Amino acid sequence: MRRVATVMLVVAAVILIANIVFAQEGAAEKKGLSDDVKKFVALAGGFAIAIAAFGGALSQARAAASALEGIARNPGAYNKVFTPMILALALIESLVLYALIISFLLIFKL
């Protein structure tokens, strides 16, 4: 029973892969991207930067709120809390900037 299932799985995989290979032959003749693909890449770039900015804003707000709460509870810990908070905010912002650069690369590569 196990052997039959394995053979059926291999046959199904070969059939699916063969369709993909034959579909690629027609795509090789066409150069460039179609207009629909360009629209979706631009839309994906927009969504990427929107999601990255949303996540970055949430994480920066949470980091700042936590740091300020810690400083409010213990004002003497200002020096120990402030520098790591600024470093964390810079790293969070760098992730948003990376998303912006990637979305620009996607959009301007069209």
C-alpha cells in the first residue's frame, strides 16, 4: 500500500513539473514584462513600504513608551535606558529604509 502511494505521488509530481516546463517555452520568446505584471509589481512595492512603515511605527512607539515608562519609574536609570533605546530606534528605522530601497528597486527595474 505504501509503495502504491509513493508511486502515485511521484507520477503526480512528474505530471505537475512537466506542465511547468512546457509552459516556460512560450515565455522564453517574449521579452520584457507585460503591463499587468508591471502594475502588480508596483502595487507590491507600495504594499511593502506601507506594511514596513506600519510595523516600524508600531515598534518605535512601543520601544519609546517602554523606555519612558522605565525612566519614569526610576529616573536614575536614564543613562542606562536612553542609549539602548536610541540604538533600537535606529535599527527599527533601518528596516523601514531597507523596505523603501527594495520597493524602489522593484518599481524602477520595470
